[in-house]
Amino acid sequence: MTPRGPSKASSDPARTPAPRAKRKGAPGAAAEAPAAGGSTGDVPPSVGDSLRRLRSERGLSLEKLAKASGVSRAMLGQIELGQSTPTINVVWKIARALGVPFSALLSQQGASTTTVLAAARARILRSRDGSFTSRALFPADLPRHVEFYELHLGPLAEERAEAHPPGTTENLVVTAGTLEMTVAGEARVLATGDAIVFEADVPHVYRNPGTVETVMYLVMTYARA
């Protein structure tokens, strides 16, 4: 998440083209429908509560937030009521429109100082086609300036991310497979063990050119106000 997301465009050398859905935005599908293979259990119920609270604090109606975010009023209402599971990209769009970090929408108050993030209860966001997943590796208790994610990208899949807020940086390491990372139109190929640091306030694309899943760990740092 992604990611405000990896903009997170990937010039390709000749190769078998990756199957790709038409989507833009930081990590996740642009469509507002629930992600394929997703369930309401993937996103904590606090997303709807946080969305309602942040929207109210800013005096925004559903109509105004819909215009600012590009997410339909109906979808925003369904998210607030816990009736729809947003894709990663939809959460990013809402966060950008509200001017808050991605984690602010996952916020759950009252977390203890020491927190075990059990894999069985992981909060996983998916792209619409399910080829890209993002798992938050930090307690979503309060908005924060540094976030840590585990990312999975399927074989020959691609995830496009829009520019994050100015000053956002991403530090990513590939732990399995291969990644073609394109930042502002310049592509670099990373093998297992390679890492990359880049300014994420420009469009960027994650692409898996291989036939096995790519696993990455991402530290996203937002500029302090």
C-alpha cells in the first residue's frame, strides 16, 4: 500500500507480455468492486469507522469526498457500512483525498506497546485480479510516518501505482523472485536480495518478469508535516 503507493511506469525489453488489468493508482486495482478472492475479513472493520470519522472531521459529505477521490459515493457508503471490501487502490485514493497516510484508514485505537501480528489474522489487501497483495506489518493503531509492508506479485503480473504525496520515499527489498521496478519511466531489474530506494512522489510500476511469485518487503516513509 499502494503502496499513498509502489509509482509506485514500468520500457520493457521484448518478452512475453504480462497479463495486465487496466488500472492505475497506488498499489491496487482502480476498480471499486471487491477484489477477486478477497473477503471482508481481509480488511479490518475499522476501515469503515476510520473513513467515517476522518470524513466527518473534515466536514466532507460523501458527494464531496467522491469528487475528490474518484471513488463513487455508493462505494464510499458501502465501505463505511462495512458492506464492501475496498481494493488497495481504492484505499489509497481515499487516503490521498483525505490527506492522511494509508495506515490512518486501518487505524485501531488502544493497541498495546508490544503487539504480535499473527499471520492467521493478517490484514491483506488485494488488487482486483488478485495478482498483487499487500500485508501491513505494523499495528494499525494510529497514523504513522513510517510503514512496513509484505508484498506479493504473481508471475508476469504488474501493479501500477500513482504518485504518493510529496516527500514520500520507498525502500524495497526483493526476498524471492525477480522484480522490474519502473520509477518515473526508468526501469531497473532487481534479483533476489537486491534492494532499491526511490522517491515515490512520481508514478511507479512493479512488474514481475518471471514465472514464479515475487515477494518483497517495503518500508514507506512519509514526509513529516
